[in-house]
Amino acid sequence: MQVYEELVARGLIAQVTNEEEIRKMVNNGQAVFYIGFDPTADSLHVGHFMALCLMKRLQMAGNKPIALIGGGTAMVGDPSGRSDMRQMMTPETIQHNGDCFKKQMSKFIDFSDGKAIMANNADWLLDLNYVGLLRDVGAHFSVNRMLTAECYKKRMEKGLSFLEFNYMIMQSYDFLMLYQKYGCNMQFGGDDQWSNMLGGTELIRRKLGKDAHAMTITLLLNSEGNKMGKTAKGAVWLDSDKTSPYEFYQYWRNVSDADVLKCLRMLTFLPLEQIDEMDRWEGSQLNEAKEILAYELTKLVHSEEDAKKAQTSARSLFAGGGEGEIPTAELAADDFRDGKVDILTILNKSGLAPSRAEARRNVQQGGVLVDGEKVTDIAASYTEEQLKAGIVVKRGKKNFKKVIFEGK
């Protein structure tokens, strides 16, 4: 199976502008393609995972990826999929976040010897002459057509700023610049980026002629990929300081039965034949599939050693055999009153419950264990000495923390 056909079989391709041409370019290793990443945080999260895996697959087939950091577009903010305006960031923050992205991307993409390019659209967007842009680029965009784009329609109800209205033009201009600077002939993006991507394709053809090669492909279920990065406690980060390898492993270990095979196809590099065999699995076998998913992705993002440790720890903890490498939460001195801290504070401060009210409900419903013993009293408390040794707190079936207090 060639690479384009494999992308389709794995459920990664949603829409294309010229499938035959795209298939030929991708399968022959002739695609110079880009995916954009707005540096809104100092770490990538699992919502970016599908794009990173796609870039890796295509590079392995001889195609050339361009990771475009949105240093310029981040100054504006993408309105796609949002009901409010993004917070503004300083240039220093954007630069720092972009540097962090490249370090993490290097685990997926080989940037050596020109095999891949890291670009930043700040290099061409920040010095643009406004009147020149209006004449050179703005003349090619219809406001009527732009307002029909899904990314703008959702924002019209609450108010779309002129700042955000420019985002489509800026992203389209990115494709034009990447085409001219690096020979970029293909762009990938999520379903919510389709209108912006078509704008870039059309701009190249209008500016450079109908023979200019500019293709667009969107990723199937990328909006779902973004949801993959969200939990009750925030995003699941690829940075081990933000999300430990154990927590990362547990996140994938706990995907729903309905999603596990889909995730295996889209995100792992296991052969499709092996995954297709798992289609017949039922019941407890699906738990094995989840372990395979969690192990493969933890190995990809962190290391094989981290994946083995996380798997051993998870198995040990679920079997009641020990605490292994579970994540740790440290309490502060001011969490204690008269040398003690109550269970509601422990649940809240450790991140196991988002609030004391939620912690109270968890205890009252019988969903909290400390060192294997169910806690039913919301006033239950623990001493500094107990916390110095550490206690293992479990909320529900899937959430664990070792809670400690190191003292002065």
C-alpha cells in the first residue's frame, strides 16, 4: 500500500482539491507541504498529535515537511472554532513558545540536512506595508465569500473584530510566501481551516497563474484531535514537566472502547493489518488494545523506557500491587491547619478534584480511596507526618496521585 492510500485507510484524509495530482505527488515523494502551529503555549499538546504523526509519515515516504510557526498570525489570533477573541501575546512569549515547539517536533520530524524546514510567518507578516498588502493581496478576496466561511459565521453572533477578519488573508499569504520561498506545493490543516486553505490555493493561482501547483488537504477528525487534548484539568501536554509520562500513558489507556481502534489507526505506526485484526477484539481484549495504544504513543513522545515504566506502574497500581511511578502532588505548609489537612483540600490541591464542592461529592458518593481504604467522612484529615511519608489518593477508577508534604 502506498502512502496516500495508507493515509486514506487510516482515516486521515477528509477533503482534497485534486486527488489524482495529490496522490501522485505524495506517493512519489514530491510533496513539499506545510502545517501551521500557532504558538499559544510553551508546549504542544495531544491536539497537535495527528498533525505531527502525519508529518512523520509523509517525511518517511520522501516528502518534505515545513513546520510553520505562526509568530505573525499569533499576534492576531485565529477565530476558527472560537466564540471569543484570543488573548494577545508578547513577541517574547511567541518566540519562546516557538522554540519549545521545535524541540518537541524534533522527536517526530528530522530537520537535519534540509530534510524539513522550520519557518516563522513573523518573518514576512510583521514588516508588511499595509497599503501594499491591500493592493497586492486584498484585491483577490471577496468579502461576501469570506463571510460565508464557517470560521467567521460562528463569530458573527458575538462580534467579529476587523483584527480577526484579516486572519484568512494572512494565512493565505503564508501559503503564497512558502510557495515562493521554499517551493511549498501542498498544505494540510484541520476541517475548520478549509476556507482559509482554499483562500491560499486561490491566491497562488490568481497571482502566479492557473498552472501554479498548489494543493490543499484537510485532516479527517482534526476537530476531534483537538478535543483529545482536553480533560477536566486542562490540556494533555507533550512536555513531560507538564504531563508526566505516566499521566500521558494513563490518558491513552483510558480512551473509550469506541475510540481505541480509531486512535490506533490514526496515531500509531503499527501495521494496518495488525490493527485490523484487533477489530475482532471484544470485552477484556479491548483493554489490551488500549494498553498497546498507550504504550506506543508514550514511546513515541517520551521514550521506550518511559513507556515501560508507565505500563509497569499502571498494571501494578490497578492490580493493587504497589504505587510504582504514579504522579506526585506536593502540598504546601499553608494547606495545613493545626498540623492537619482534610481530604477535601487534598483532593483539590492535588488536582484530583477541580473544587472542594466536587471533592465533597466524590467522597459522599464513595469514589475516594486513600492507601486502598475508602474514605466516607468529608472531615477526614491527615497529619504532616503521614503526608511526609506520602499517601496514595485515588478518585474514581482512573485518577491517582501520590500526595506528599516535604515540610521545611
